[in-house]
Amino acid sequence: MLLPFPTTSRTPATLARPPSPLTGLLCAPECVNVLKNQEMCGSCWAFSAIGAFSDRRCISKKDSSRVHYSEEFVVTCDKIDQGCNGGYLNTVWIFLQKTGTVPATCNTYKSGGGKTGVCPTACDDGSAFPTMTKSISHKNVCTGEESMKLALVEGPLTTGFTVYLDFQMYMGGIYSHKYGPNMGGHAVEFVGYGEENGVKYWTVKNSWGAHWGEKGYFRIVRGTNECGIEEQCFAAEV
């Protein structure tokens, strides 16, 4: 179960020279640069999947222009998962394959206060839903570092990891767990990888807003399954 954390951690504003959040990025920057904030709702599972879904459709040019799809629709209508009480990496992709979602302009995010909203029957303005946009398939590509790097060429991957107290205090740099208790699970997007001063890392997009970490992103040690982040990750065909 992947749960939320309040976005009250320190921001990079106190860093003299915060590193570029897109260091090592493989995916097209014009497609992956939309940063969202799940706020107080445990909807990281939906944000990571919708982020990767939207980004991959942009990268593969499935949409004529950049479309960001609705997290709210997934949070409120995916009854296999549990809305603001958490969800799973695998089952959200099953929902997107069977049901799909609508553009965020049709159904905007309203569950940020921490209470799961009601599954809508029409767009926010009362107009009928457009045809649902669905994912085709998904697979676990966390079978080794090389398979993950290869999958990233086609777009972001969704993954989960264990959050410890020191991660909530993250302001920048390459993260590895040093102190603090286990705070629970969290879902995010792998968007790239790189190496700095001999330390290999993954570049990861979070859903705690653009003012968190390295402008909404973080880097984490690569190749050691840090905090379980390399245990299970999904690449979707969209």
C-alpha cells in the first residue's frame, strides 16, 4: 500500500546553487516537466501512474498536443484502490487499461484536502465525458539496471519505495537513507539517470509540488535498490 505524506518538508530555497532537476534526464523535457502536488491525499499511486501515462503519450505523440490526464478521475473512480487512503502500482494500471481516464481539464483535482471525492458522471462544467483514453498494457521492468535504463528510453516508469524521516527533509543532492523511522510507502516516476562524482543515481519525479526537493524532482542512489526503489517498477504501453 502506497500512502501520502504532507508536503511540509524543506524546500530548496536555502540552497545556494540547487542542481538542475533534469540532470541525466532521458525523456523529452517538454513532456515530463509538468509538476503536480497531491497535497494531503494519499494519491501518490494515481499521480505517478497518470504522470507516466501523460508523459508517455506525449513522448510517443499519441496526442496532437500535450495533454495531462485526470488524477481525480482515477482517485475517485478506481474502486480496486482506495482513493486518498492509498493504492498499488499494479492495480492502477489495470484500471487505466480497463476503464481509462479523461483529460484533467474535464475533471480537475479536488481531493487534495485528504478526503476522496465522488466518482463523476460528467465533466466539471456539466458536459459529457469525452471518449475514455486507455492504456494498452504494462509490465514490470525492474529486473535489472539495464532493463530499467532501456525502458526509460520510451518514457517514465512508475515505482514505489520506502520513505524514511530523512527523505522528508530532503533539499537536494543524491539521496540515500541515513536516519529516521520508516514512514510508509510512496509512488513516484523514474525519469532518467546519471552519475555525479562517481556516484550513480536515478532522477525521479515526485508529486509534492515544484517547490520541493530539486524543483519537484529528487535523485537517489542507483544500483543498490536504495529504500526498495528498484524492487518493482512498471513501464506502460500507451
